[in-house]
Amino acid sequence: MTAQDTNATPVVICIPVGTGRQVAGSWGRAHRLAVATVSAGRIVDWVEHDVHWDTLHDSGTEGAHHARVARFLVEHHVDAVVASHMGPPMARMIDTMGLRKLLGAHGDAEAAVIAAAQA
């Protein structure tokens, strides 16, 4: 059990999702994201957002895209990002924002979120 579980401090985790709440492809080209709040080792809130980063990704500069992503993360008070993959520039941005990132996620998105909260 982690200190987070003991104190039941909620953590907000963002993850790209596809059909059936499965982890979707690359973070920076996500179509849909889930913002999940985990407390005491369980998901207490799960909200999905259509962000359309898959189509917006190439509709401007890389800086504009990163600003769009950062704005979403700040607006939703995200503490950590879970994804199967993200490019090095996006990974640097997430690090610069002081957020945790866990890559290599696959399969059930809810299970990936719970595992990330306990990491």
C-alpha cells in the first residue's frame, strides 16, 4: 500500500481511450481522453472528452499543439499522464509541467489508471 492509498489523497490521471475503455494509440494524436480521479486505490470519477488531437495535430505549429495539450492538462488539474506512447518533444513538455508520465500502457484503460495511481 502506498502513502497515497493510506491518505486517500486523490490523484487525477489523464489517458487516451478508445472503444470499450481500452488504451488508445499515441498521446499527442489522441481522439478521446479520459480524466480519472483515483482515491484509495479506486476510480471515483471518470469523464471522457473528445479532444480531436488526431486531426488537430497537423493543423498548426508544434508549439500551438503543445499549448493546446498543456491547456487541457492545466484546466483539468491533471497530476499524471498515462499513454502507450508519446514523442520526445511531448514527453519533455510533460516533464517541464512537473507531471508524472507512465508510458507503455495497453489494454484496459481503467486498470492502467489504477496501476499508475499506485506507482
